[in-house]
Amino acid sequence: MNMQRNILIAALLVITYLMVLQWNTDFMQQDLPPVAETNVAPINNSDLPTDTAPLADGANSDVPQPIDANGEPTVSAGDLPAKQNDNLIQVSTGTLNVTINPIGGDIVSLSLPQYPARKDRPDLPFQLMEQSSNRLYVAQSGLTGRQGPDSAKGRARYTSEQSSYTLSEGQDSLVVDLKTSDAGVNFTKRYTFSRDTYLVEVDYLIDNQSTESWSGSAFGQLKRDSSGDPSSSTATGMATFLGAAYWSADSSYTKMKMGELDDEKLNEKVNGGWIAWLQHYFVSAWIPDANTQHTFSTLKDSQGNYIVRFTSPSVSVGPGEQATIKSQFYAGPKIQDDLKAISPGLDLTIDYGFLWWIAQPLFVVLSFIHSFVGNWGWSIILLTCLIKLIFFPLSATSYRSMANMRRVAPKLQALREQHGDDRQKMSQGMMELYKKEKINPLGGCLPILVQMPVFISLYWVLMESVEIRQAEWLGWITDLSLKDPYFILPIIMGATMFLQQQLNPTPPDPMQAKVMKMLPIVFTFFFLWFPAGLVLYWVVNNCLSIAQQWYITRQIEKGAAAKS
């Protein structure tokens, strides 16, 4: 009879597994994003900084108003709607594919060839920024003021020598000059792309050949709609941060969620610093001149788009003089060493949550291990072993307490039969038994609670690190940042959790015992769509815990048998 029951249970489990696999194939397969065609239709530029005075009908409030050295507005910056130009400029560097609109010289599309959208499509780069029917996410910049090319007359109309630029073999940098002139003043908006970097130099060269002094303010901003994060997976129920952030020496690192941008507007004067838009794995940021005081601000335009920007003080250029206004733009992966070298605090965009002070050292150790091993999967395993070794004494205390509870379980059962439903006498008897056997019933809980912050921190390290995105381990695990395609690791995790329960004392409450028996099944289904790297960590941790707990339990039971 037992044999027939076991065969039926095994058959049911196999059928359930096959059904989950088929359901995953039919409904959970990640679709490729639609090809983003850059939209060159006229758009509302109301996302640029607005003027304090009312704008004229059809005014282009995308253009920031100029400010003086104290950050105060000098003149109105309303302008006419900008007409888009079909002659888009394409730039390819090997790390960046960029599309620049000559109207305004804005970046309207940016993809990352070294970070494919999906593991099985290495030819399709991840689309970080775009202006299309799918999504709006662009980087805008310009010179504003009555004399600026981005003024009441509309956005600047730039020309370039080529419509396509490619960083060739042997070249370390690629310069793309966009040129325009107005009233005897020549403007060059210069993009300088460098090899193997996601940082772009964005400079304005002003050559005043007129007979009058010229003045204007530089600005840079990120404009994004309210669409979700295309690089994030929320299958675990723990979504990563999507929103704006900025850094200043006074207020340090500050994040702003979309909901906060709906309710509050940023308007702060900052020396140097940076302002950015964050999403899972990737970040875009404007880094203005570190030696100048800028105004950081945010707004939400009439179309529901979010804008984060910096505006620099007005610069005056006398007749016959030249001037250069410098800034930097970063758009790419959240790689700590690269971000730290660009600007103070930019590496904080890698968000490990409130336990960052634990997570940061964990990532450093994980990276150090990877520098020798060369595989992130094995690095996770070795890091888990190292953490387990560090917490070995605490775990041993916990497992000794559990082993002793298991040893006196028959005596507890006898007390339960003796006192029946008399909870007061049952509690008194249990306390006397614990005192006699020198057992602390809470001794198994505290060591586990002490380790939880480390486990949670490691979770966020594995979740946030772009280095683990699309990283292979072995065999069927070709991407540690995605779920196990065959759910083998979650099943192993559930099995190890079940084995670990067999080493634990049975809870005295029958209902609690039934709930505990269900936990391995519940956690297995819960972990089915966890990233494989996180499940791998839990599997290794469970296996090490089982080995340690089995050894300690065996030693205690041998000691008890020898005494008896």
C-alpha cells in the first residue's frame, strides 16, 4: 500500500513539474522589446526648465532660463516649438550607439552593444535611451538666454560634417562637432567619445565675432516618461529603485522616487555635483563643471514626463573673445570603480538599501574572489562558504540548541500527554525541564537573527550587481540574473530545506508542526522565479547548514547515549 502511495506521489510530482515547465514556456518567456525607431515627429518640449514669467503661446519651455552667478534668473527663456530634423546623426564607438538630433543637438537614442537585451540575442543591444512610440527617455542640453542658440527663437539648428561617425581601430577618441551661428557668434557643440568608456565630454565652444558682448547659460537635463524599468525583473517581489538622484557636498546623496517628483520640485544650488536618472543595472547622469555653482531642479511637464536638470550661471563672452563651457554625460552600466572615478558619490547609484554598509564589503570580497576564479557562479559559492565559516561559531550555538531540543522531544511529548489541555501546567513543566537539561529554548533563534542582515545584504549585492547580469555558471545556468530555466536549483533548495527540517526538533504545537512541513513546498514555489544566482546562494547555504547541523546533532546524541 505504501509503495502504491509513493508511486502516485512521485507521478504527481513529475506531472506538476512538467506542467510548470510548459506553463513557463507558454506564458513566462521573456519577449524581445520591439525595435525602437527614433521618432522625429514634433514633440512638446515642455520638459526643459520653465521661466518665472508666463510664456507666449506655443512657447518652448524645454529651454532653461539663464541664471546669474547667484543662481537667479536673468531673462525669459520661452521659445517656439522645435521642429525635428530627419537628418539624425549616428555615432558608434563599440560601447555606445548614439543617435543625435541636430535640432538642439540632443541625444534621442542610446544603446549599449556590450550589454545585449537578452542572452540569446547578442546582436540586439540593450536600449537605454530612446524617443519612440515605445518610450521617451532622452538627454537634452543647450545654451539658453536671449542671445543663446536655444532661446525665444527656438532650439538651435546644428549642422555636422557627417551624418555617421564610427570610432575606428587605432582611434582612442572620436569628436563630433555640431555647429551653428547667430548674429556673428559661432557656436560649436562638441561631443567627445572615448574608447571603452561610457563617459562623454559635452563642451560648448563660443566664438564671439560680433561687436557686442554675448551672454548665456548652459543646461543639461534628462527627460523621461513614467514607463516602467525595462532592465528590471520584479518576479521576486522586490523591485529595484527607479527614479532620480543627485549629489552635492552639502546634502550628499539624495534619491527621488517618481511619486516624490509628482508632489515636490527640487530647486537647489549645488557646487559641482551631478544629477542622474537611475534604473536597474544602468544609470544616466549629467556631471557639470565641478568648480561652478549650478542650480539643480526637477519638474513634471504637461505630458506627464519627468525632467531632472542642472542650469549653470550665465557666461559673458566679449567681442572677439572665445570661451568654453564644459560638462560630462554618463550613460551606461553601474560599475562601481568607473563611477567612483568620474565624480564623488556617483558610485552610490548602486543601491544596496539601508544595509549598504554590509553589502559594500560583501561585493568587494565577491569581486576579489571573481578576479581569481573568473566565474561569478563559483564566486558566489565560495563567498557563501566564507560567510558560513565566519558565522560558524554562532551557527554551532544555534544547532546545539536545536539538537538538545530534539534530544528532549520525547520528554516534552510525555509532559503533553501528562497535562493534556492544561496550558499553565504544561508551560511550568517545560520550563522545569529546560532548566534541568540546561537548555535555552531561544538559543537557536538569536544566532540566526544576527546572521539575517548579512544574508539580506548579500541578496541585494546579487540583485544589484550589473556584473552578474547574463553571467554564466555551468550547464543549463547561462544567466545568473534570470530564473533557472528548468527550476532545478529551486527544487534542490526545497529538498535541502526539507532535509534540514528533519534535523530540527518537531514543534510542540501540532498546527505549527503542519505549517513547518509545508514551508519547503511554499518556498520552492516562491523561489521558482528568483534569479538563479540568488537560489544558488540559498542552496549552498542550506547544504553547508545541513552538514554542520548533522555533525553537531550526531555529537550531542552520542554524548547523551554514552551518559545513559
